[in-house]
Amino acid sequence: LEKICERLHLSEDVAGATFMAAGSSAPELFTSVIGVFVTKGDVGVGTIVGSAVFNILCIIGVCGFFAGQAVKLSHWALLRDSVFYTFSITALIVFIYDEKVCWWESLVLTLMYAVYILIMKFNGRAHRYFSRRKKSSANLANGLMGSTDLEDISCDATAVLLKKASYHCTPSVLMVDELLSAYPHQLSFSEAGMRIMITNHFSPRTRLTMASRMLINERQRLINTTETRINCITNGDSDSVVWVQGRRGLDNSRGGADLGLNGLCRLQRLESGNEMENEDENDMEGDGEEESSGPVVPFKIPVGICNKLKWLVMWPLSLLLFFTIPNCAEKRWERWFMVTFFTATIWIAGLSYIMVWMVTVIGFTLGIPDVIMGITFLAAGTSVPDCMASVIVARQGLGDMAISNSIGSNVFDILVGLGLPWLLQTLCIDYGSMVHLNSRGLIFSVGLLLASVFFTVLGVHLNNWTLDHRLGLACLFMYAVFLCFSILIEFNVFIFVNLPTCRDIH
């Protein structure tokens, strides 16, 4: 997908809203396709609705609970995705209210995603416009306090990213306030580094690789355009301190307690134990090879008991993927990226079919409706990788990325994951036909999804735009409430919405 976007010269926002969104949401999309064309049931709709609620409530809850710190959130990405996502859910509620979907309704859903792509196309301009208005209003009210606060946040986020990038290397340079002020773009330094990774359109390893690549390029550009005086102070212990002084230097009249945005930043290395320089370089080379290799190589046994167990469990499937999907990250397969894309898509479709078949059989055996199986097991199964990736970035202090992952990716699931299969069925395969929904409880589940978006944004606002334990516990509690209500509704506890599951196959 990276190669395709590079060849088409797509911006990060457009690439994220198109190819990368399709790649990350491929399991949900194929589950919906199988539900429409194969099983003729509601397992696809239930999976997408359940996955959407899981992405919003459970992922944010887990990130807040396990972040280990209070992470400040910005307004723009959350409000942008939440507003458009609210319109998407509202349209879905209107279209499925009569328990059937016609061709023009599915076409509207698909066209709404085209509008979302246009919004992402001009996302940078809109962000800069609202940022300037917000900064000007803040300056009028509080002098320069607003811009200072923004720089504080940018410096903190940048330090987190650089700390991640320099974890296995020798003393590094931390570009601080003087370099940030010399940055010509309207976006802050940390925001520019996070734009590529703003949604879950990449695997966690690819996200970190792209972030490191962009940070290295920006740091090199800033070094070339800014006069810096770098003093690296190291001692014999495992910890070392890196001091970087900006172009204007340090005002001698200010004490050490005032060392902040206009002075020095200090980055404590987290590595423990004394390591030789050549060992550090070897570790960096090994990590770089591991990052660039991408897929798991079935012939390399990792170190560690847990890694060996994981390798053993994944070995049969990784062996098949290794021989059937060319790794276009390697030089010899670089021109085969379209073959990689199509073979990977075929594998995802096949594995999704097996997964839906297994869940459907299990649900039939236990007497559980397809919608409940989709909302619970399939939703969690397709969203757990995104949950783990969001937890990783949230623990690094990048709360905006985690929140955007949880909300922004759902737009594709609702508009394309549901709209495209319905459009193919009603417009292409059987023109003028209707897609009938078997469960009348889906309207309540989608309504709960809309309520979850509202309460999530409200909770973030009431929590002063901070991702912490309180917000995490609140989101996890709301997710548990959603599951309970959805299951009770589908089992006709409150109102009759479903016929009992047929136990006789004849």
C-alpha cells in the first residue's frame, strides 16, 4: 500500500483515507461482503457496528487505563472525525430504519465517503485555518499564553517521539524550541510527525518506521537551516544527558529553574547498563533490518520464550504467506507491489470467509444470533490488533493518534464496509433489489453507537481533553453497558425484534 501511494503521489491524508483505510479495514469489509452474498445474514452489519463501538469505547478505555500517564488531546482531529462520523451513523440509521436498503441509499453511503476523501484532501488547509483563528483569539485574550501553551505541548510530544527513536542509540540531539520556532509550516513539529500515523492505516511497526523516517528528515532539514551549538555531556554511568542550545542561545540572566521553551531541553536516556558503542550500532542495524523486513520470516527463530511460542503458533500461516506473497519491501520484489497487494487481498478474503463460517457455526450450535456473534466475537477479533497498536502509541504520550485511530477508521467501515456490498447487490448484481435486514434490533445497536460517540466526546471534554485513568474507566464501563443492552435487545428482553434461532435444519 505504501508503494501504491508513492507511485500515485498521494498526500498522507488522502492515502490514509483511501488505500490505507481499505487495508486496515479489509477484514470488516470482506466480512460484510460474505454476509451479503454468502450467508445472507446480518453477521457483516453486526461485525461492523460492534467493531465501531469497540474501536471507540474499548480502545480509548484501554489506552486511558494502560497509558500510565495523563495525555493531553488536541481538538481538531477528534472533532473532525466525530462530526463526520455522526453524520455517517445518522444516515445509516435513516436507511436501515425500515429494515431494508435500496440502491440509492447504498449509493448515498458510498458517495459520502467520497466527500470524506475530499475533506481529508483539504485537511491541512482547514487545520491551519482553524489553528490560526484559535491562536489569534487566544492571543487577544491572554497575550502570548496561547501560543506558549501550544509550544509546550509540541515540545513534550516531540520529546516523546525522539525518546522512542533514540532508545537504542548513542547520545542523540533533541531539537527544541529554537528549532520549532524556525519551522516554517503552520503545523507544529509533533503534528507533522504524526500526520502519517494519524489513523490505523498502517501496522504498528510501519507506523514507527514512518515516524522515525519523517523525524530524521525534519531534524536534518532543521539542522541545515539553523545555527546550533551542540554540547554532548556524558558520564561513565548508563544514563547520559543531551543538551541542545538554540540559535539565540540561553539568556544568562535566567536561572536554571527557568530552562524551558526558550532555553535548554534535557533528554534522559532510558537504557540501563553500560554498552559498548559497537554493540549499540549492531543493535541499531539489527532493529533496522527487523523493521524493514516487515513480514515474519518463518525460518528465523526469535529469542525469548514468549517470542518462540508466538513464532510456533504463527509458523504454519507465516510459511504459507512467505511463499505466496512477495515481500515488495525487498529490492528484488520492489516492482511486484501490485502482485503483493492482490495476493494479500485474496488471503484476507479467504481467512475472513473461514472466520465468518466458524463463528456462524458456533453461533448456530449455541443458539446465538448472528448479530450477537458479530457484535462480540468478530468485532473484538478484527479490532484487537488496532487496540494493541493504540495502546503502544498512547504509552508514548501520543494520545491524539490513539483517539484518531479509534474514530477515524470507523468512517470507512460504515460508509464503504456496508455501503459498497449493498451497492453491488442492489445496483450491479440484481438491479432494483433490496437488501433485507433480518434483525430489527440493529436499529437500536446503531442508535447506541451514535450515543457512544456523543458520550465519548462529552467525556473527553469534561475531562479537560486529557486521556487518563478516569476517562479510560468511563469508556470501558460504557462499552460493557453497550454489550449488555445489545445482547438483551437481540434476545428480545426489552422488545420483540428477533425470531428464535431455528434449531431444525430440515
